[in-house]
Amino acid sequence: MDIMLTEKEIILRLVLAVILGGMIGLERERLYVSVRTYSAGFRTHILVCVGSALAMVVSEGLHFQYKGDAARVAAQVVSGIGFLGAGAILREGPLVRGLTTAASLWVVACVGLAAGGGFYLAATLGTVLVLFALVILGAIEDYVRKRRHQDVLNIVVGNAPEDIQRVGAFLDEVGLAVKNIEVQKMAEGDRQLLEVTIQFRPNVNRVLVLNQLASLPGVYRVEHRHS
């Protein structure tokens, strides 16, 4: 026999949606504060989660009252959240940003549906898995990307052999991994160009290293670019 939701159950489901949506939103808020941009963060995730939970509660209430389809209202949340997720995606030239945030909005809507439907374990476990993917796996992904990332230094030095040796000794001293080095003669007869492919360690201050490199005797110019 169908039993109408009590006020206590409704409050519990909506409060749980606030907590779980807020936990995921805090992680997104931390990201956007660190890069000084504004997008879907703490409040947005709470609103999406609570809205989804409320839709599920209302849908269930309508089912008890009018014997209709309990999934009809809630089903629109999954498709409708796509419009909000699209607003979190930004294109900057060839780069596309915000896909992870758009995905987190979609999954937080699903968490809200689970909380609103009374599936407390599923909603809580889903949130834990989402945070694991965003925080732990995100840190691993960043580490792997930094390990694969390489930089190219174009260094203009004098023709003297000790000028090249001095640059090589400095790069070795600061612990930069040299992947490749090419030497080219320049139009100026007393200078040559070193194209050095290196890999910075995560804890190395790039600006400081480049300034020190440019101040070495025999070094005329240092240019840095990503490979």
C-alpha cells in the first residue's frame, strides 16, 4: 500500500541533498578560486541537487495523490540539466574548458534524485565516488600531465665552448631533465642558438630559473615556450 511521505522524510531528503550537493560544490569552488574564474561552484551545485531532490519528492507525492507515473517529473531533470551544463563549458581558441564541471552538475542532479527518492545509501556513496574522482583521480591526472609536459628553451649564447658548457652545467645544477639539444649558427658571427628541450620538476620555480639562466655570462637571450 502506498504511503504518503511524512514531513520528517521530506526534510531529511532535502537536507541530505544540500549536504551532498554542497560537498561536491566545494571541490568545484576550490578549483575556480585557484584559477580566478567564475563558474558553477558551491551554490550552483547545491541548487541543482536540491532542485532535483525536490522534483523527485514532488513526483513521488503526485504519484501517491493522483496515482500517476512517479518518474515523469523526475525524468525531465536528467535531460533538462544538460542546458545548465552547456553553460559551464567554455571554448578558448582550440581549448575547451568546463567539461568536468558540466559532468559534475549532471551527476549532482542524479545525486539529488537519489536523495529525493529516499535512496540515502546510493546518494551518499555516489557523492563519495564523485569526490574520489574529482580530488584523488584529479591529483593523479595533474601529476601525470606534468610528468609528460615538456618545455623548449631558445638560448642565444656566444661562440665560445665554455658558454655552452656553462649553460649545460646550470641546467644540471638546478635539476632540469634535458631531453634534447640542438645548436644552430646565427647570422651574427659571434653567436649561436641553443634549442633545448627540457622538463621542469613540479616544485621548480620556472621564473627564477629562467632569470638566473638569462643572467649567466655569455647568454644574450632566453626564450621559453611549451612543446
